[in-house]
Amino acid sequence: MKIGIMSFAHHHAEAYIHNLAAIPGVDLAGVADEDSQRGRKFAQQFNTTFYASYQDLLAAGLDGVIITSENSKHRPMVEMAASAGVHVMCEKPLATTVGDAEAIVNACDRAGVILMTAFPMRFSAPLVAIKTRLDAGELGQVYAFNATNQGELPTKHRPWFVDKTLAGGGAVADHTVHLVDIMRWYLGSEVSEVYTQVNRIFHADEVEVETGALEMLTFRNGVFATIDASWSRPPYWPTWGGLAFEMITERGAVIIDAFKQNLTLYTHQLERPVWSYWGSDANQAMVNEFVEAVRENRPARVTGEDGLRAVEVVEAAYRSAGTGQSVRVEK
Amino acid sequence: MLVAHVVRYFPEYASAQQAVAEGRIGKPGIVRLTRASYRPKKPVGNWFLDESKSGGILMDLMIHDYDYARWIAGDVESVFAKKITQGHPDSPVDYGLAVLTHKNGALSHIAGGWAYPPPAFRTSLEIFGDSGLIEFDSDDTAPIQNLLASLGDSDSPDVAIPSSPVSESPYTTQIREFYNALKTGTQARVSAADGLAAVQIAEAAIQSAQSGSAVHLDQLAEVGA
């Protein structure tokens, strides 16, 4: 099977290439990048072909592509891949507007290609374990979540993460969608209302987008949930950030920290403790699923519609932040 | 008048406030406070569970942390809150979540739970500043872990009380400070106006949970602008 990479704007492209290499029968067929210098560099690093345009890459007989461009450029790239009849895994958030996310879903529907949104947490072993217990009825009725997806300022990876046009916003656009997707997956219910407050106290002089954000979601089934989406972790924190939540049910509470499976490592090289993750690689399981879906020509377990639903919540969160009141999620 | 917001006298909370006041972490941007245990017991005549007497979880339990959030980040401008028993009055557990927006732009996230099996009692604080961060978790900092077989009748207290062994109980520290305030006229760290402001936040949280809307707080004449 031949898979290509469209754009290295998102640093996850590098991780996905390692994931692809670990799957028997899958070849990295080539890469394309509008930043040709960057594209050539990574093509050389990963010993693959650099294509001068996305069209050339898509014409190279691909089965699927992974799109890891800036958020606002997902739409034209997915549309290009869909017209070429190539299956797509697209980085999250699916788009920076609900309109673009809808267009992405529709383009793939019309072309009959698979569209998977890259939500790796659906494949996180601790999160899957809780989903299994929930579905078995072991935990009883869920009432509330107290959730955090905090991180450091992402500019150390790529500067465009703090560009409002390219990223779709700041911390809210970056860190809302994972938890929204996890909760939708756990509850089988959609978000109906969102309340959001944002500020720019962390890195106030470095960026123009919000760096602090607290959100409160209400689901149609009555469950309520807070999300702390802030870029509040200092760069010398033991790791990049994290995703954790407390889930309150009629039986009590379950506290889940998706990235807690770490060694604490002390080294003369850094002179501060760092966490060395030994848990399972959720990205690998996610890329495996994309490859399986393409092989079996079936919808992926995480779809474009899942990506669209999360973008709807982000758009509502920004509307709420502008008014200071809770707003309904528009469909 | 002295108001017994004893959390301000717990050494971990007092020490974190002092670090903030000394500028160790810069300007607070996000303050996260949690306080969770089991439902207060005594089903007959338990005033903790009688909302008209205790105010419920958004008042009785979470007021400690509204007060502490004000101590750290200053006066509060608006409140948005929800609790389980608003939508599920017969739920066996209760849990409240509140988002406070401070006048200086800082945000506080307050979580309160009567949801755990006894005798669990957990408190935590995280104060994220623009040049640092303070964390505290009662479980992670417990100096003693008991993994002992039960002696049989090991009933938990009717109302959970947090405790980490320290040389002077925070309740004693509080009484001592109050005594000194009365005797020598020194200022206690909690004023009557602080007590009033915390009740105002709690009332706004209850109103928000009932209405589903954010509640804007009026400036209190008793609390300096």
C-alpha cells in the first residue's frame, strides 16, 4: 500500500512517518510541501521522493494521504485528494471554520473516499480501557467531567500555531477538540451549549491569540463538563503538557491521566527531572486503523463527521468568549 | 468580625499564597482549585444536605475555594456554574464546577465534590502564572500512607475533614490569629468583607446553575474597588 504525506507544516507528520514505517506492507510513497525547502529536507531525512506539487504526489498512484498542513489549509488539500480518489487522514482540528469542515466532509462523501480525522486519543490504551468499562455498564450513569488539556506554548514546534488565520485561533482552537471528541465518544451525545472565558496572561508579549481558556460544555443528555485548554505549562515542565480528566458517575469518580505512564528521569544533561513516556503509542494505533480502513475499504473508526462536530464546538466557544454568555452549538 | 475561612490557614494554601504575593510565579492567569470527598452523612436532620440551611455544594463546600481564589487573583466579576443535583435532584453523588472571571482577567476553575466513597478527601491547587506555576495535591503530598488491614468497625467521620500531619492544626492557627486580632488589634488575614464577597460568589454560582446563564456580580460597597 502506498501512502503519501501532504505538507510538513504540522510536526506530527514526522511521527506519522515513523508509524507508517512500522506497518508491514505499507510504503511511504513520497511527500509534497509548498515549502519546498522544508519538503526536500524531510524527503531526504526519511529517504523518500519529494514531489514538486501536491497534484504530482496525488498522481503517483497513492492509496491514501496524510494531510498535516496548517489548519486553515486542510480544506483545499482534502478537496484535491478527494478529487484524485485518494483516501485521507487529516490532522485535527479538521478545519478553522464549520463551513470548511462541512465542505471537507462533503467532498470526501461525494468522491467516495475514506476521511479519517486524526484523533489519537480514541486509541489511547487508558482511554480505551475506560470506554470498555463504560459500555459494560460498570461505571453507571455519567454526570460530569472536569477535564484539562494543557500545554506549553506550541511555537517551539511551529510558529503558525499562534497565527489566528492559519490555526483558527489560539489555545481554544488547539486544545478543545481532543476532549470534545473523547466525551462525544464516551457519551454518545452531542454538545448543545458552550460557555467560554479566555485571557492572554501567559506569553502576553509574545502572541496575539488567547493563551488561557476555561470552557463549560453541556451535552444534550444533561452531562456537563469543563475543559481547561490553556497554554499554561512552562517550557521547563517535565513534559509537553497533558490530557487528564475526572469523570463523575453515580458510583463516584474515575480520575484518568492519559499520559501518566512515565519514568521520572534525572540526568546531568538537563539538571531537572523529565518524564520519559513508556505507555503505548496512540498515534501508532491510529495510523494502523487508517491503513486497515483503506485495506478493507470501510469507514475508519473516527470519521470526518467526528472532526466536524468538534469544530462546531470550537466555533461556539469563540462566540461565547465574545459575549461572556453561554451559547448554543449551531448545526 | 472574623470569618472562619480556615483554608487560608492551611499551611499548603498559606504557603502558595505567600509565593504568589512574593512574585515567584508572576501574574496568576489560571487558578484551579478542587475539594472533593463523600456526601456528609446523617440522613436524618443533616443540615449539610438541607439546601436551605447549607446552601448545597455550590455554597457550603465550594465557598472555601471561592474565597481562596479571591485571595490569589482578586475580585470576581462573573460566575458560571453547574452541579449534578440541579438536573438530578435524587443523584447519590453531587459535584459542582464553577468558572470565575476575575476583574484583572485571571480565570479560576473551582471543583467541589461529594462524590467519593468514604473516607476519601482530596484537595488540590494549581496556580498558573505568567512566569511560573504552583501545584499541590493532597494525595501526592500525603506523608503517610496506610495500607493496614481494617480493625473491624472503621467508620468514617460524618463530615470529611482534610488533614495532613502538621505541628499546629490550621484550626488552631486560625483561632490564635483571631485571638491576637481581638487582643492587639492586628488584622486577621480574612476580613468581614472577604466573607461577604465569598457569599456573593456562592449566591451567583447557585443562581447560574439554576438559570444556565453566567451571572455578573455587582460591586460591593463593603469591598474596596
